[in-house]
Amino acid sequence: MDPLRQSPSPCSSRPSSPKTPPCEIHGYVGIEDVLDQVKIKAMKMGFEFNIMVVGQSGLGKSTMVSTLFKSKVWKCTLPGLGMPIPQTLQLKSVTHVIEEKGVKLKLTVTDTPGFGDQINNDKCWDPILGYINEQYERYLQEEILITRQRHIPDTRVHCCVYFVPPTGHCLRPLDIELLQRLCRTVNVVPVIARADSLTLEEREAFRRRIQHNLRTHCIEVYPQKCFDEDINDRILNSKIRDRIPFAVVGSDQEYLVNGRCVLGRKTKWGIIEVENMAHCEFLLLRDLLIRSHLQDLKDITHNVHYENYRVCRLNESHVLPRGPCWVNLAPTPPGPPVAPGPSKVCRQAREDSDDDEDDY
Amino acid sequence: MAATDIARQVGEGCRTVPLAGHVGFDSLPDQLVNKSVSQGFCFNILCVGETGLGKSTLMDTLFNTKFEGEPATHTQPGVQLRSNTYDLQESNVGLKLTIVSTVGFGDQINKEDSYKPIVEFIDAQFEAYLQEELKIRRVLHAYHDSRIHACLYFIAPTGHSLKSLDLVTMKKLDSKVNIIPIIAKSDAISKSELTKFKIKITSELVSNGVQIYQFPTDDESVAEINGTMNAHLPFAVIGSTEELKIGNKMMKARQYPWGTVQVENEAHCDFVKLREMLIRVNMEDLREQTHSRHYELYRRCKLEEMGFQDTDPDSKPFSLQETYEAKRNEFLGELQKKEEEMRQMFVQRVKEKEAELKEAEKELHEKFDRLKKLHQDEKKKLEDKKKSLDDEVNAFKQRKTAAELLQSQSSQAGGSQTLKRDKEKKNNPWLCTE
């Protein structure tokens, strides 16, 4: 499987149905009640979200996840500290169910301890890409069964948060390599980790340089420009794109500041408040990931990344002519089923028989 | 796949973790709803019923609008389906509504095959969706779903029981679509007759094993209302697009000399119940049932028919691709064989034709040779004859010259004698003949 697939083609999720005449309704019918029906059904089924955090050890990935979801996602409080750095990249996945106001969310967090920690980091992205593709494969296998489940369990990675070390200079070659490969298979949100070591001006300069790097290397991070559906989306997403990568600080300890209990990091020179926009941009990250774009992340994963994987996979398993190849399932009168695929061989055979006819 | 060490820690099978604060994913349903709104909804209704039972009028009344179309005649030779798609908009929700109506149902003398066009139509919609789903490059989220979500079966208000045509058709349709039977033009039946009619219909449906759509009662918020409505099936409805002034309001009603039937009055008919159930409460469930039950059944049957399986006799999971690949190779092999055969036949025929042509050529050559020989013989004969003729002519010439010479000689020598003889000859007629 070649990880350097073509980038996903832009597509709109608006239905392109045939042109139909609009009809005026004189009076109340009640069509908008379907929204409530959708909501009830969705809440009954529950939601799923799979997030992956990628970055070198010590950048605060696990803490960030705990801060994002305000819960002890990992069993041990500070993984990484005191534990030996793994020799190979190991992916750890934890699944929890969290509930808020009746909404059940099955959250799966995949951590990548050991990434980029070796001396030779060549091909260290292979396990990550392998894991992502394995989830796609699992979903594909479920989808092509004859008797399928009502609701296929979705383990595909919806979002990958990439932690950029706060060097203050620019993206390193390792970062660029990984980002190039990742952004073709999954939605990537880069963040500047441990941003409390940079001043505000340094942060801005670093951010601009990273954005420049991303543009130079044609890395499309989430929210991708090509998936903006309409003008509102574009305006909203441009604002987000302007601030990416977010400079974040994570913490799961609370301190008393001005009478309020806030999450923060205590240092000799002050307390860095995680949820204070003046201190860091954690709130932006949380809003993007959870409050406003969660459904969008899932949709793009399903409609674009998964479909790309499926196309590659199905094209690989048999040699087919280019272009959409569909299985001819048209009902034929009793007899052997019409075999699939209009292939060149078939066409030639027909031409030959035509030639035969002409000679007589 | 590659050497990935994934240690999955699903503590006690997905434990629930308490939240220490407000995270904010309670906005998820709203996000989902917003997405759905921007995509729009799509709903397809199939109206099956005899001509003149008020299908189009009921649709107009249900959706409070006028869909264009003229009433059908009773002279259709067979059952046809007429499909129209409309764009409805209510506040911010857009609905793409497709209404399919049967034309000429129940009008023929022989109604044995009446259900076939309907079943074929429903299957064709499933087929189209399956084709799209099996494509390599597909756009499922942008695909206009044309599968029938609800089938309103119009029962004629005879007051007695279901017609056999109704039973047969519903039996054929119940595994393919959600059937909601309704009693049409129910202002022709009185209240007491109606209850008896409904009981008779439900008992007939049950005894014939027809599975009609039951409103779902598993979700608490709608269980109660759905439960009560299930008891009122089939709904007795009246449709009307005319508005009459009743009291001080304009209402949809039908005016008779003996009174006015109000469409939206629950005491008069079940129209409001139908609208509630069909649109306001269960539209999403109808769509989900169509997709997860009827479509999956169709898909399973279709794929099994084509020879695909999930597991082979050794219960090792088959992949669709492998079976497809195997079948495809088989087919290609067959094709190649056929191609070879055809090629052989072609070569054979060409050889035969060549041989024939060669024969003909040979014949022609022979003929030519013969003709040439003949010609030469003739020519020779002619030349011989000419030669002999020439010889004769020469001989004659010689004799002529010889005779002339002789004559001139004899005429000199015995000219007188000849004269005398001539005279004698003249005198003697018997000697003049020479």
C-alpha cells in the first residue's frame, strides 16, 4: 500500500440530485419535526469519536487528552515519567464512554509513545499509517459482508493531533515527512506543544513560519480548504486556518486564581491558565475538535479518506480498466448470471464476430 | 498489517469515565442536525391503489400544496408507475419529496400480473442504490436516494373486506417496503361500519401473514403515541384541497347536502393521525427501516444469487473481492475460450472459401485452355479450307486459261468449221444443247 496516495479530490457533501421544481407549501405540514426525529435517533445510538495523538515523548500528549476531555483517560497519571522509553513505536489505544447531558460519546484515544525518539527515525511513520489503514480495512471488511450489521462499529481515526515541539524555528524534516504522509490519509490538526516556553511574539513568528512550511510542502491540514462548502464555511474556516497551529498548554491540576478554580500550571513566576485565551489557545483547540467540528471531522473521514482508501484497495485487488467499474447486476431472464465488468476482452470478441458477419 | 504493537486497554469493556467539568460535546446532536439540514432530506412515497381512490388528492392534502398532474383514465392496458419529484421547503428544512403513483391499477380484466410492475419498480430502486454502493469510485453521500421509504396502500371503502387483489399485492410488497394500509374515501362509510371494516381488514392481514409497518415502540419518547396509533391502523382518511368556511376559520373540507366533512377533524377521519405518523413522528424511522431492513435483505439476496458467500464450507471468511475475482477469472476464461472457438471457426471458413475459389479458378483456366484449343482448331480448319479453296481457284484459273488458249487455237484453225458446225447446229436444234 503506497502511503503517498493522491490527495483527496474536492467534493461537496451537498446532494447533487436532479433538478426538481420547487413547490410552495400553504400551511404547516410538520416537515421540520424530522430534525427532532434525527436527534432522538442519534442520541439513542450514541456517538463515536476516535482521536490519535502523535508526537515525541515529553510534549504533553497524554496530559492534553486528559485536559480536553476533562477525565482521567489514562490509568496512570503521568505516563512517560519513570517509564522506559519503548524501543519501537508502540501504539496504545484506550476506549471510554463519556456522557454529558444525555449524549453518550464512545471516545477512543490512540497514543504513540516512542515516536521520533530513536536515533534513526527512518520510516517511523509506518506503524502509524499501518494502524490507520488497518482501521479502514476493518471497516471495509464489515461493509462488504453479505449479512452486515445494522451499525458497523467505527474505529477509524477521525482526527490526528500532531504535536510540534516548541523549538521556535520551523518544522523539522521529521515533522514535514510525517505530516505529508498523514494528511493524505487522515485529518491532521497540528498544535504547538508546551507553548508556555514561548513568548507571545515568538509564538506568532513560529506560527507564521510553520504555516509557510506547510504551504511550501503542500500539506493540507484540517480544515482543508477544498472541502469548504459555502461562503459561511469558508469564512469560519479561514479564521481557524489563520490560527493553526494552535499554541496549547495542557494541565490536569487545578489552582486557585482570583477566587476561581482553574486548570493551570504553576511556576515560580506565575500560573499559566489553560482556559485563558490570553495565555494559550487551548480553548480554540477544544472548540474546534469537540464543540463545532466533531461531526465534520467524522464526515470527512467517512466521505473522503475512507472512500480514497476503498478505491485504492479495490483497484489493487483486481486489475480493472480505469474509470468507474460497476458490477452489472441487471436482472437477466433465467440463465447464468451476466458476469461483471465490461472489459476490453469482451469488446474485442464482439468486434471479431462482427467482422465474421461482414465477410459473408 | 506491519509490525504494529497495539496494546488495547479496554478496561472492563469500555468503562464509563466521569467528567470533571463541562467538555462541550453535548452539542454533537446539534452539529449532526445542522449537517443534515444543509444536506437536505429526501423522502419517497409510493401510492398504490385503484384509479379514482383519491391518491393524488391525499398527497396534496398531506403536504398542503398542489402537485401537478392530471387524473388517470380507466383505460390503461397495464399498470404503470408515475413518479414525480418535488422540492419542499419549510423554515430551514428542505425536503426532496418523490411521489410515485400507480396508474391503471385494478382496471384490467385480468389482474394477475398487476403487482409485477410495482415490485419491479421497487427492485429497480434498490438495484440502482446497490450499483452505486458497489462502484469503486462512488459518491454515496451525494447520491439521490430513490428507494421507496413508505408505501401507502389505498383500500377501497367497500365496508366488507379486502379484495383478493389487495391481499396478493400486499403479500408481495411486505418484504420490500414499509406498507401503511389506509382506507380511502372513508366518508362513504359510517362509524359503526368503519370499526367492523377495520377489524376485518386487520384480521385478514394477520391470517394471510402480511407484515405491515408497525410504528416503533422501543423509544420512550414516541412509544406511547406510536402504540396508540398502531391500534388505529388502517387509517380511514379523506382528502380534500378545497377550503370552506366553517365557523370563522377556513378549513379543508368536503361539502355534502347533508353536512360537511372536515379533513382535519379527528372525529371525522384519521387524516391527522396519518400526517402525524407519516411525517411528524416516524419519517426518519421509515427511512432507517428501508435502509437497514428492506435494502439489506435485497442486497443479501442479490449477492447470494450471484454466488457470493461470507464463509466457505470450511468456515473461513471469504472476501467479496476474492469471490468476485474468481468469478471474473472464470468468466474471462470462458470468454477467451469462446473467442478461440470463434477464431477457429473463422479460420476454417476462410480456408474453405479459399479452396472453393481455387477450384473455380482452376476451372476457369481449363475452360480458357479448351476454348483456346477450340479456337485454334477452328482456325486451322479454316486455313485448310482456304488453302483448298485457293487451290481450287488456282486450278480453275489454270483450266480457264488453258481452255481459253485452246479455244483461241481452235477458233483460228477451224473457225469455218465451227461456223458451219454452228450453222448446222443452229439448223439442227438437237445439237445446240452444250
